[in-house]
Amino acid sequence: MADKENVKVSDYLQDELIFLRADFKTSEDLFKGIDAVAKAKGYVTGDFLPKIIKRESTFPTGLQLEKRGVAIPHTDADTIKKEFVSVIVNNSPICFKRMDDPNEEVNAKVVFVLGLNKPHAQLEMLQALMSIIQDDSLVSGIENAVNNSDVYKFLSN
């Protein structure tokens, strides 16, 4: 079993999939934006968009933290050609259903879209991300990032 400490979120970041000061209006709008770039750059198959939309509606990924909301959408490994973690910092919060209570909503300005295709990779990445997002200073740093280098810095812990 792999040690979760070996999974580094920063190893999966791709500059073209980091969106700072984005202006997506809805989660579906965000998914379309990620899909357009990820498909053009060869990260995902044509099934990525419909599958991530369906999975998010069936298994919501919004998390309410102490001071803010985040979301960690992901989908089936068979839609991923090259692994990635996309980081989106939106100008205004996007509504996601809560992971722990799908009847409740969370407003997320910071969204991590996981594109992973190896067995157990999603669980290990989720564990690594959870340790990051539980540190409000790191999430705040990502939210206020000026450039991609800032995002790498905060996700390299």
C-alpha cells in the first residue's frame, strides 16, 4: 500500500489547468471550461464532460470548511488520458451540493478537479488534498494566489 505522504498534489498540477480569477457562473460552466482545455491538450477523452457532470449530481463534492467552502470534483478513471489536478480560483463562489449532505449547498471559490486514472490514486489524492484544505492559511493562500507559482508553493507541502 502506498504511503499517502508520497502523493504530492503539486506533482499533478499543469499550468494550463490552473485558472486564477476565473469567472465561471455554475459548476457545469466550470466543468465545460476545464473540459475544453483538458480535451484540447490531450488530458481527457470525449466522455469526461458528461461523466463529471453526472458524477457530481450523483455524488456531490462540496465541502464546508470552517471559514470557506471548497469542492473536489472527479470522475471515472477511464475518461483520463494524462493525470492532472486542476485548480480553479473563481472570482465569485460557485454553488456545489455538499458531500456530507446533498440537500445542503456550499459556496466554493476554490475548486480542485481531479483527473486520475490509476487504482487507488483518487483516495490517496483526496487524503493529500484533505490535509491541505484543513489548513485555512493554505486555502487562503491559494484563494489569493497572484500567479501559478503561488499555487505550486501552497500545494507543495
